[in-house]
Amino acid sequence: MKLPSEVFCTILLLIFADNSKADIPGCNYFDTVDISYIERQNDSYLYDDILIPASLTGYYEFMDFGDGFIRPVKKHLRACVCSVRPCIPICCPAKNFLPNGKCEDGLKEELARFEPYIYLTSMDGEERVPLTDMAIIRDEFWDCDEMIFISDFYYFLEQVRIQNFNKFGLIVWFQDGTFWVTVDLVLKKHEYCLYRHNFNSDFPKSMWLIVHRCRTDLLPGYLEILIVSSICNVLTIAVYLYIKKLRNVTGKCIICCLFSRFIQDLITVLDRLKLINAICSPAGYSLYFLLMAANLWLSVISYHTWKVLTSLNRVEITYRFLRYNVFVWSTASIMTGSIYLVNHIWENDPSQWNWLPLVGFIRCSVKDWHSSVWIYISGPSLVLSTFNVTMFTLTAIYIWKVKGNIKKFTNEEEERIGCINFDSQTYLQFLRLSIVMGLTWIFNVIPFSARFYIFWKWVGIISDYFHSAFGIVIFVLLVLKRSTWTLLMES
């Protein structure tokens, strides 16, 4: 009997939680940092000039994100650094993470230049503490991060007694890193981090805080399907290049579209495996460029298919494919250049952070959370998908009318047989056209926030799985059909 997924996950969480307590007694997971890359010296470890005794270290085989999600990872050594010094989390973009776990984004130089500090208040009085004297935990950005502005608050140590806590505007910062803002905002250490470009303003009277709203992970088997799909894309491209009769304008457009999808999927796989952090930003902009190019090629295929099928002149116009290339690659370049400029100009301005594409921050890709996604991805995709649906509808109506007119010239028996052939052949033809003309990609414009509702969540899951296997579907529909095999045998 299968256990429900919720029960199974709960059991795993309890197991991992027990392991966490056993590894470093009395230390919360979120008080630890990865020190796998640091060599042991005299029964201690030196982490950012902080000497941590070996008794405060332990091995972990998971990552805890604090939102009920635990990811099994390779066994690694962690140290309870917050037991040695007060901690403060400051987010690090994916593009600045080094293979050894360090973050090279210029934070140390910025702290040395501006010398920021905070006030820690205990029962014994108030103490001004420079950030350079604290243990700085370099957090990752999460998928649904949101920037908020906080001003006029006070910091308190864990020992402070909470009295008259209903006082308006009072914010308590415990030594364990928890923010408690009356009843309006309660943030534990793993639920927020400071933004790096914070310290040249009115800090610490006011600051920009990044709040972790949610975290997503890949669907089971998603990467494996994506890899198989990429292989199928390569095979389809090879077949179309090998068979001369398939190297017409439509075939060339399909090749360009599948090539864009192949490189796009390859970058996605490498990004998810964290193998391209060294070239995270260039890979992210390339990913966006290829995403837009692939969508544009689907629209070009839709337009060209409609044009060819409804035109009386079947002779291919000279330079048509060249014109398509100019349109697709130039449009994709302009769109990519636009998001690059937006990121480059406003990256250091926290007030604009929520509206930035954030390439290289959360992952090596454009963020897919917040209303701004309609500017960079969903909006353009919706326009192109609507165009594709329109072209498919016009093409389907034309084919239906032509098939209907042909039936009028047959006798009653032939008409009956022809009707059966019409159903099977036409519907299969419509299926191929709907896939090649990119009809299904309209489901990718469903807002990420809508996936919190059960219906749209399942629509999104089905869409994600289907489009991860898009190369497989194309291979089956275009290569494994009888006419293609006949051409392949004759070549």
C-alpha cells in the first residue's frame, strides 16, 4: 500500500530533523554555514576570520529551506558559526557564487568603505556593532523573493524582555536573527536576507530587506525528460538536414526552432545542476535570447504554413527564409538587449529591484515571479501565442473547407469511405499542425501566482511536463511518420 505523499514527506522531514540535531547539538540548521572547502587547523576552522572549534561542526546530507522543503544533497561539513558570533544574512546572487561556496560580489570592500553598523540592545544597555564584527551568512536568492523597505526600527538581543510589545512600529531583532515587527511582520532568519546595496543610504535607520516568499523545485523526472527531449531534438535536426526534400523553407524554420530549443534546454540543465555559475550572466541572457527566438520561430512557422497552404502559388519566394532569419534574430536581440540595459542600469537601486528581470540572481535566467514577468516573458509570449492560435484557426478552417469541397465530387459509397479517411487523416494532420505551430505554448503564460490554486497548479504541471518533452513529441510526429521514413529510405 502506497503512503500518501504528505505522510511520506512528513516522515522524511522528521528523519532529517533528528539528523540535524544529532550533528551539532543545540544548533539550528540556519545557524550553520558550509565549510567543506575550509581545511582544518589545530582542531578548528577559520571561516571569514572567525575561528570555529571542531566541536561546533557536523556533517549534513541535506539542505533545509525552512518552508517545509528539504533537499537531499551530497554529504558536506557545516559549522555553527552563529554560536560564535551574532549572524546577519546577506543575499548573494547566483552569478557571484564560486565553486568553493564563497561569494565574490564586492561586499567586503563595500563594508570596509561605508563601515555600516547596527545597534544591539540588551538589559545591560545598547551596543554599537559594526557588520564587519558579525558573522555574515551569504544566502541564496529564492524563486519568489520580494524587496521591502523598513525604517525607524530598533534592534534587541535575545535576552531582552518583551514588554508593551503592542507599541506601534516597534521591531525586535533577536540574536538568532528573527525580526518581529508587532503583529504585522514576523520573519525568521531563513525567511529574509539583507540586500548588498544597502549601506550607502540611511542604514541602519532604514534598510532594504529581501523576503523569501516561496521556493520551488524541479518536478520529479523533469531534468531526465529534458535530456531525452534534447537528444530527440538533435535527431530531428539531423533527419531534416539529411533529407533534401525536407530542407525547404518550412523545414529550415523547424531546424532553427529546434536548435534554439536544444541550446535552451542544455543551458537549463546545466543551470539546475549549478555547473555554469562562472558564466551565469552570459548564460542567462543567452537563455532568454534563445527562448524568445524559439517562440518567434514558432510564429514564423505558423505564418508560413498558413501562407503556403492558402496560397495558389506554391513556388517558394527567393530570400523568404533569409527574411525570416532577420526578423527572428533581430527581434530576439532587441528584447535581450533591453533586459540587459534594465538590469545594468537599475541593479544597484533596491527601489527598482522588484521590477528587474534579475538575470543571474535567483538562477541563470530571467525571474518568473512577480507582475514584472508580464513585461519580460509572459506578455511577449501571450502576443506570439495568440498569433499562433489565429494562424492555426485560419489554416484549419481552410483545410476543412477544401476537404468538404472535395467530398462533393465523390459518389455516395466513396463519400462514406472518404468520410472515414477524412476523420483519421485530418485529425492527425491537425494534431501535427497544432504542435508545429506552437498552439500548446499558450499555457506557459499562466501567471506563476495562479499556481497556488489547485486547478491552475495541475494545468501548470501538465504544461511543464509536456513542454519539457516537446522534442520527443516533435520527433514522434515529424520523424516517425510513414512519409518521412519513406524519404529516409530513398535518400
